[in-house]
Amino acid sequence: MKKVFAIFATVAILVFGMTMNVVAQEAAPVAATEEVVVDSAATATTEDAVETEVVTEETSMHKALKTKFIEGGAGFMSTVAFCLIFGLALCIERIMYLNLSSINTKKLLTDIDEAWAKGGVASAMDVCRNTRGPVASIFYQGLSRYDEGVDVVEKSVASYGSVQLGLLEKNLSWISLFIALAPMLGFMGTVIGMIEAFDKIQQAGDISATIVAGGIKVALLTTVFGLIVAIILQIFYNYILSRIDALVNDMEDSSISLLDIVVKHSVKK
């Protein structure tokens, strides 16, 4: 439930941020107009500077994107935006989870060795219990089978490592779905827009450059935004995969070191 709440909270923050951005963009021209009215008695140089500032604000990238988004149509453009918002929410959730899963495994192994030397395997298990992350969980599961022998500890570490790997890769399938879905929805919007453009040509009874150009431009906007969404999510997806690979390698290396510690204390025993 906490992860679900975190995902929806992230989505709410993104939606709220987009809303505030639109409100700020709509309020900017009003503020600029009031400034021009107040400074109506100023010199011609000051008026030219204000007009230049207004023109620059109106032609900003955010305003252009908002205009193109509206021109693309609310139907398919909203579904592409849905893919972006929820895909980013899942990516942020995975990145936060992976950051919390990263620990200093060398320090953990040193603490386990020292605790084992002082208080036995129970003290070593307490160290793992009080440490966050999948590596500590794997160590705890392995040490809990210490009485059954080193071979059982090794099998337990390997089996629970697969479980932790599944947790690390959770929700990746949904992210890949949004990566594939965004351009597909864009292509669908383009096809439907092209069909509507040809319908207008048929109704007009003549091929007009204005009708054809306008319809094709609106149709292609959905494809452009779908590809942009897919590119953004793909970058986050590859970053998440690289973090998972690094964690898996760390888990495997530290598991071998744990088995060495188990063998060492077994010989002393």
C-alpha cells in the first residue's frame, strides 16, 4: 500500500505541477499588458523593451509546446500524456527504491564478521535485521540456516537472491508497456487524422493545399509527442536497468564473501 500511495502521490505532484505551469503561462501575458498600460507615458525606448519582452514570453518553448499539444487534439494527446505521467511516476518509484536498496556491503560484511566473533551467529543475524536493503535480507536468510550446514546456507542465499531480484525488477514491465504504447497511440492518432483530412477533401470535392496541410500537421503532432514520451521513458528505463545490474553484481560478490565468513567461523567452531 505504501508503494501504491507513493506512485499516486507522485502522479498528483506531476499533474499539479503541470496545472500550475499552465496557470503561470496564462497569467504572464496579463501581467505584461498591465505593465504596458502603467508605463504608457514612458519613453518610446521603454515601450519597445516591454513589447520585446512580451513577444519573447509568448514565443517561449513552454507556450509553443502547449499550443502544439492543443492542436494535436485532446483525445489522443491526453492518452499520450497519461503514458508520460504514469510512466514517469513508476520510474521515480523504481529509482527511489533502488537508491534505498544500495548500501555499503563491505562495511556490512565487516560488521557481520565482528558481531559473529563476539556474540555468535545470533549477533550476526541482528546486524542483518537492522540493515535495510536486499543484500542484508539475503544474508539474514542465509544465516538463519546456519545450523543446517554450509551447503544449505549457500542454497538459501541463491534462492532468496532470485526473490530479491524479482523485487528489484518490479513494475519494469509496466514501464516498458508505456514506452511501447506512447508511439503506438501517436501513430494511431496520425492515421485517424489522415483519414479525417481525406474526408474533408472528399467533402470539398477538390484538393486544397490548406485542407491537406492543416490536417496532416495536426495528425503528425500525435506521432511527435508519442515519440518524445517514448524517448524520455526509455532513458529512465535504461538507467533503472543499469542500477539493477550494479545491485545484482554487488549481491553476488557479497554473497561469496558471506560464505567465506560462514566457512571461517564453522572451522573455528
